[in-house]
Amino acid sequence: EEGLYLQSQATFEQKQYNSALEILNELQNTFDPLKKPVRAINLRVRVLMALQRYEQADDVLRRSITMHADFSLIKLRIEVLKHINDPRRIIGVTGLGLGISISEDQGFLFFHQADALYEMKQYEQAFTVYSLALKNPPENKSRFINYRILKIHYELGRIDELEQGASLLLGEVQDDHYAKEILHLLSGYFLEKKQKEKAKPYLKQLVANYEKSVRQEDLAPEQRVEQIVLIGEIYNDLDEYEQAERWLNHALKSMETIEDGRKKWQLRILREKGFALFKLDQHSKALAASLKVLYLDRSLSDQQRYDLNLRIASSYVKLNRNKEAKAIYRKMLNNFEDSDRQKEVEALLGN
């Protein structure tokens, strides 16, 4: 038994997966029942995973767990099911695992059970189980669990709890991935609610994080461009338009350093730059940017297109180009049928 097992293991490590399966079959047929069945099951599943035969691997584990109440098989089945992306089966397996686990294993099971509930959007249940996982969390998972709990508060509209928890999360580390996402959630929420003063502290922390990040020499070029664009957008949200324009000009140069950079980033950058220039009363420059966006950007929402048209027409008025402004307003009457918008545009056209 030992010789065939070691042979199958060596064959697996040499990435000869089908041959490893054949040796494992021979092992099973020759020495049934095996003295050490769990290690053979584990290896068979690893081979099947290497072959991306995940359903077959899960079937092996499902049958094996009923015969061998070994926690390592529970953990391995959760790993397989994550590849299959089946949260319902994960919940079933973690429930079974909690029946046979010892205390130090329970944090691991609660963690994966909560993950599965979160993916199924069962947020209240996920919150409860993540809280249980925090009592004995898997190694290096405490911060992720706290981050997920904050995401659940956001999804359930519990903004006070989100803010309280965020202050603790940000108090530990202000600039990792989790911190940035929570800062985006909070600032975005308050901006949407027209509560800019509440958004400002989060926006300022975000911009400080990104300014620090873009100075890192090992940052990937694509990420650098994205973060420079974000800095420009955040400065617009902070009403700091000169800073916004400076960073957006930097973005226009940086986009040329990556493949398809112009195609991917130019219109987004010009959209923000046109807004900043409009706010700075630099209307000729604002028009140059905004007109390009108006004619070429097919990704604009209906509201973005409406606001952009209003700014363009307003710039024409500021430049005493009333004929062009009226042409924009007439097009808007044809393109935007909402009664409130029609009234607003008709009033502007009559001035």
C-alpha cells in the first residue's frame, strides 16, 4: 500500500495526472480496505482538481465524508465547491462539519458558511455567522471578516453602524484595499444623498491614499492610470477644481503609456476635465473637452447626457454664442421628453 501511494504521489507531483489516477485505482483495487484511506482520497481529489474535474472531485468527497468523519475532507470539499461556485452546497458542508469539528475548526467553518450566505445575499444570516467566526477566526481573516460585516451594514442600509465600524477599520489601516472600498462606499452614499459635508472626510482620506499609492514605483501602469483618474474625479467631488484639472491633465499623459490607453480612458478623463474647466469659468477649454464627450461617449447615462448638454449650452451663453446655445436647447427638447426637463429647457430657451 505504501509503495503504490508514494508512486501515485510522485506521479502527481510530476503533473502526470491521468497516470496518477491509474495508480490510485490500482491501490484501491489491490488493498481495499486501505489502512490509510483519507490520504488516498485527498490525493485523488487533488488530481481531479488539477484536471479541473471539480464535480467528480466533489462526488468523491461527498461519498467519502459519509464513511470517514475526517475534518480535512470537509475543508477540501469546501475548497472544491468554491471552484464550482455553489454556495448552497457549501452551507450544507459547513453544517455537517460543525457536527464533527473540534473548537479550533469552528471559526473556519463559520467563515465559509458566512461567505456562502453573503454570496446568496442572505445578509442578516451572514452577519450573524461572520460574528461567530470572529470569535475564533481563521488565520489572517479577521480584517476581511470585519470588512464584510461593514459591507453587510451598507447593503442593509445601516449607515450609522457602517460609520462606527469604519472608524475602527480605518483606525487599524487607512490605505489597504478594504479601507479604500469602505471609503468609496461611504463617500458615494453621502454624495448620492446630497450630503457633501459628510462625504468630505472620506473623500479626503481617499485622495490621500491614492496620491500616496501612485508614487509607488512598483505600481502597475494600468493601475497607476486608473488611480490618477480617480484622484481627478475625487477632487471634482471636493470642489477643488484646479487640483482636479491638474491631475486629469496628468492622466491624459499617463494613459499614453499603456496599451489601448487612449481608447479606454480618454473620454472618461475629458468628461471630468470638462466639468472642472466649466466650474473654473474656462468655457472655451470646457467646450473642447465636453463636445468630444457628447459626440463620442456612448456610455453616458441619461442623466449624465442631460447635465452635459446643459453645461455645454451654458458655456456657449457665457461666451456670447447664443445661437449655438439655442441649437443645443432645441436638440434637448427633442431628446429629453420628461416634463420637468422640458420645462427647464424651455425656460432656458426663452431667456
